[in-house]
Amino acid sequence: VKQSLLAQLNERLEIEISVEEIQLDLFTNFPRGSLRLREINSREKTSSAGKSLLKAGEVALLFNLADIIRGNYKIERINLEDAFLNLAVQEDGKVNYQIFRKDPGTDSEMSVNLKKVHFKNVVISYIHLPSQQEYLFRIDGGNLEGTFSSRLQQFHFDGNIHSTHIKSGRNVFLVDRVLSLDTEMAIDKDQNTVRFLNGDIESEGLNFNLTGNVVTREINKNLSLDIIVERSSVHSLFNFIPPEYLEPVNDIELDGEVTMTVNIDGNFSGNHIPGINVQFTVEEGSFLHKKSGLTLSELMFDGIFTNGESRSEKSYALSISNIPVSYTHLTL
């Protein structure tokens, strides 16, 4: 039975899975059975290099015994633990994670409706060569559920992620950051689109909601994203921004509570940064100009920031408005 289940799994996938140990449990969760695969490795069937897509300490597949008896090999839940996923998009746009095989002689393809995928200590590397981008992060713990096929994936993810980095050309973002995610996404391969239907994200005291689209073309990515930052500390916000982007304000200390809306739109590939436009409100703020010693406290104001046409400090523009002077304390 174990070998038959493994053979059926390999028959339906474009990758070949090898396993050192298989344990079949038909009784603990009756009428559901589980197939536990330990020390798993995989390779691409169509690649002479045979690069590994997945290495894992353990993968548990849960299924309904009645379905197996009828010959319907439907997986209801997957537990993935101590694993490494190596996802890549080549220069010609070919991906190594196209794992679902079409049924011979038909245009239909295998789809998987999963009630839950549970991740524990799963490292994911994603390299997109056309846009010179690399993403490296670890899922410490999280759950995913949704519908997956070779054309469309729509899913909900809830869990904690440790971001090692996001690289795009010379630009590096989200270095060593812990993120708590509760997000719903849809990926359409035919349209080359990733849609963030709703995403609540928390990181080190910063709370924000993310919606919008990412269009992935052969050469670049185009972002159209809206971010709403709930009332958070300015200090938490500055900790989230790469240090090189804060160089123009290194001589300033700003604190307080901030709410903002951010629109990110444009090409994001290699050294190209999209347009960034920010509207924000600061309350209970304080301002210190280190060089002059100028101090402002009990600040309230609105502001607008844009990175301008050149997407660099050459075109940065910041405007401040609606400062109620009567409520501002000035110290020299």
C-alpha cells in the first residue's frame, strides 16, 4: 500500500520524490489515514541537472480511507517540517515549481483542494533571474489552505515568517525581520499575476494592511500595491526602512504616533525601484535636529512624501502641513 501510494503521487507530479522511510497509519485518525514520509528529496524529471526542489525531514499526507479504496487519491492535509524549498524562475521564464501533471490525452490537470498545509521550520528560497531578484525566508510556524493547480492557486496563509532578505539588484530589503502574516492571495500563471486580496501584517510593533497586484513579466515585475499603516510608533516605522534610505534624515530624530497610506506603483526589477507616494499623519510627535539642538515637542502635522521621477534622493520630496503652532513647544 505504501509503495502504491508513493507511485500514485509520483505519477501525478512533474517531480520525482524519493523517500528513505515511509510509515502508513490507518487507525489513529480513522476514518482518515496518514502517510508519513521521512528524509525526502525530489528532483525535476525533465531536467538533466536534476536540481532538488524540496528537501524535508518529514512530510505527512492525510487522506480519507474511503477515497483511497475507490481509487481517488485526494490529499486533504499536508504537514511539512524541517524542510527547504528551492523555487526558481529561469531567464526564459521557465519555473521549477510547475509540479502538477496534466492527465494524458486530456487538457485537464490535477488540482489539490487542501483543508490545511501546516509548516514548521520551512526555509524557502525564491530566485527570479529575469528581474535579478532573490527572496530568502523561513516559516517558523504557519497554516495554508486553498486550491492549487498548474494554472491557478488561491490560498489563505496565517503564520510567522522570518525574512532573511529580499534582494533586487543592489537593493536589499527586509533584512532579518520577523513578520506575522494573515493574508489571502491568488496566483494566475496565465496572466502572470499575483494578487494580494487582503493582507494583515505585523512586524516589531508596526501594523499594516496590504492589497494590490504584482504582474510578473519575462524581464521585470510591475507593482501596484496599496498599504495602510495603522497607528504605530514612528520609531517602529523607521526600523522597517533600509538604513540607506534614511541617510538624508540621519541628523534628525523623530518620534510619535503615525498613520499613513502608501501607494507603490511601477517597475521593480534589478536596480529599478517603483514609484512610492506616502500620505501620513503624526500625533504626539517630537523632533530633534542634532546639529543645531533644535527641539520640537507635542507635534501634530500631516505630510506627503514621494521618491519622484528618478526614484532616488535626487527627486525625494517631503512636504509638511497642518501644524497647530499653539500646541507646539520649541526649545533651542
